[in-house]
Amino acid sequence: MVGTNQTNVTSDTKGNSAGGAKGHTYWVIPDGYIPPDSSGALESHESICVLNTGTEDAELEITIFFEDRDPLEQVSARVPGRRTKHIRTASLQANGESIPLGVPYAITVSSNVPIIVQYSRLDTTQPELALMSVVAFPIA
């Protein structure tokens, strides 16, 4: 059976689309927080992990939302076709602003082609470090 998904990309019932792309075009990560402290040899950080299974490059637009300020908008990234990219959230910038350490935030990731998004946090604020990794929530 062949149909059209919400991204207007022709796909079959297994989520396969033109060019072999799998996934969705809009993802939400509601829980972001870059720990302000690190201990030991590893640095606390968070990453948006993107998998592009298709042949076409994924052009991403990332928006960072905060509790008490306007969002950082139109943050761009590219993931080549049939590749993965791990984007450290501390490296994201818009208009010279970046995500402050120790401040809660949320992320949306929009793509021109279907992608798969995972979110990871390494918290090394204690000697017993913690690694959290979750698949983001797909909207479209």
C-alpha cells in the first residue's frame, strides 16, 4: 500500500519514502538542561543526535524555547544523506546568543526530509555520572 504522509512525501506503510528516508520532519524535545558543573575527565553536555537514512541532505531548523525569555530561532544545521550527526546543544547559536548553562529549555527540530532524532544528556556533576538518552517525540 502506498500513501502520502504528513510531509507530502510518498511513502509505503513501513515509512519508506523516496530516496530511502525514514522518520518524521518535525520533532519535539521538551526537556533540555545543560548541567553547569562537571567533575572528572568528562564534560557535562547534551546532544541532538540526528539520523538521515535518505539520500538527500537534511536541512534542519532548530528552535530553543525558554521559560523566561524569547526563543533562539532559525538555528541551522545540515545532515548529509545517509549519515548521522551529533549536535552539541552548547554549540547552537542565533544572533550571537547561545543556551546558558543551568537553564531549562525545550527544542523543536524541523527538517526538509524525514529524519530520526534522539536526545542525549551526559551529567558529570557527580563522580557517579549519568547518561540519559531518549528518542524525541515526532509530530509530523
